Amino acid sequence: MIAMQRGRVTSASGNVMLDALATIVHMRRMQVQLTEEQVDALTECLGEGYRCYLGMRHWAPWIEEVVGEMVEDGITHAVSLVLAPHYSALSIAKYADKVAAGLELYGGEIAFEHVPSYHDRPGLVEALAARVHEGLARWPEAERDRVHVVFSAHSLPARVLETGDPYDRQLRETARLVAERAGLGSERWSWSFQSAGRTPEPWLGPQLEEHLVALAAAGVTDVVSVPVGFVSDHVELLYDIDVKAREAAAEAGIRLERPPALNDDPLFVATLVELIEERAAAWLSPGG
């Protein structure tokens, strides 16, 4: 079995101080550690008959090399599961491409089952709804009704909408399901994107910092950030939300709180186990 972590390398431009770069590198290492803990939890829950491997697209251990390791270990069947619940041809599909490249590079013949998305799985929705309540609990109970919840995910180039890519639709469906499960009325939550790339082409929006300014203009003073597109405390959460978005919120007069990401939450891990077991069932059954 193979579990893969979505991510991107954040590089510092020439005018960024070295301590800022060191902070981002430290965050990246924390992210790798959290992902390893997720994979360890999966290994423990799946038990005998499974072996979990961790491969990454933008950071070591590289997917292609991990596939080579699997070939050497004699693996014949595998489930690939990206630790990001929402499908896009610009993100999740690229991981399957890396798997194929690894098989070609190392001459392997592993039968892979790829999990394309799991954005509406009940366990995922339940776990994220619990994070909403955890965030709201940072305010006294009498004040919670005024707190607004902002769901978010990594932005992608806006051209994905022209191709019928399901990314935007799946994200908004997750947000709706989580809001319903958490008991939020339509006026208590909203959607934004975050972490857009620095390229000339337009990216999906609104961006979180801009959205916070708009919320402040509408009279919102308290916000819980729940990034449904990330399942671990990723650089794009630790820096883009906890630092950049919090600064923007403070300037706009908003108190911004973010509960921890799912990380190795038992309910989330159980959801991943279900996904893997469903796809591996035919291979593990008699005659499979």
C-alpha cells in the first residue's frame, strides 16, 4: 500500500531574510513528521496483510523512488491514496503520473488502484465538523453565535473551471456538508481560497486575506478558519493562515482562530482505512 502527501516547496526570494527561510524549512520538516505519523497510524489500523509506504511529489521521499522500493520489495498490488480529499487534474492526477513514472523507471509491474477523491466521505465530514466546534469553543458559549466560520483550500489557476475540473465543486460540497453537520446556518459560514501561486494567470478566489477584509466591512469581528483542503498542519496553514492571514485579520479588526488540522485524528484515519480496504478487498478475497 502507498500513501502520498500533497505538498509544494515554498522557496524564498532574494530579499527574504534567512530566518524566514529557516522558519519555512522548519515548518516543512514538521509537516513531514506529521505525515509520517499519519502513515504510522494507517499501518497500525490496517494490520497484517498491508505495508504502507510514504512518497511525496515535491519533497523527499520522492514518489518515483518509493515505487522503486516497492518493486524491490516484491509488491504486486497497491492502493495509492493522496492525503488531499479533492480531485483536480492539476493536483491529484499528477500523483498517479509520478507513480507511472516510477514504474517505468524501475521496470515494475505493480497493479495500482488510485483513490481519486473522498471529499464527501461521512468520516471526513464528521472529523471536520468536530474541528469547527473545537474552533468555536475558543469563545465563551454566549459569544459563539456571532463567530463566522471560513472554509478554505489551496487555490488553483482559474482555467480549471473551463475544463470541467471537479475541484471547485467538490470543495464547496465538502464545506456545505461540514457546515450542515456542525449546525451552521448559511449566514454563519462562507468560502474562500488561499495560497494562490505567484503567476501572471488568474487564480481561483477570493483569497483568504481579501475575504477577511470583506467580512470585516460586513461587521464580522470573530472568525474560525477551517481549511477543508488540507489534512495536516501544512506550511500553507502554519504560515499562510497562522501568520499572513492572521496579520490581515488583525489589521481588519478581526480575531482569527484556527483549530488544528486533522493530522492523525482517529476518525480521519478510520476513513482512510475504509478507502484502502474497499479497493483492496478484491485482491484479499479468496481467488483474488
